[in-house]
Amino acid sequence: MADMLQVFYTSVSSSLEIKKHQEKIFLILDGKKIQYKPVDISQNSEDKDLMRKIAGNPTALPPQICKGNVYCGDYAAFENAVEMEQLEAFLKL
């Protein structure tokens, strides 16, 4: 579980942009049958703190992606990796 791919997201957001970004990440990962653990930061402030620590950004907003404690990137980096067909490298698979 330590090196499991994790997607930090929030189930409570007034931002339509954040919701769309999270949905797109989940759709792509599900479509490619890539296993991941969704971590809802709105349910536990410790998860939010962990997300920000891994991202190295005290104000990081979801969605953020990491593999274990290794930061992969945010939505923009994810989208770029998909466009460049480098998703597996980005996700460190």
C-alpha cells in the first residue's frame, strides 16, 4: 500500500473547475484500468496536510496525485502527461 497511487480530491468543493478536473482524472485512470486510492481531503484534515506536504506546497488544492510519498503532480501536469502519451512515466508505474 505504501507505493499505491493516490489521488487526493475533495467531495466538498464550490469550484466547478476542481470538480471537472477530479472527474477527468478518475475517468482516465478508470478507463486505463490503473489502480489508485482516492483520498477525500474534505473528510480528514490530516489527509489535506499530507497532500500539501507531499506536494511541497502549503496551499496546494486538489486534485493532487502521488505514488506513496512521491509527488507525481497536479491536474495540469496530469493533463500534459496524457497529451504527451507519457501517463505511465508521470504516474511512476
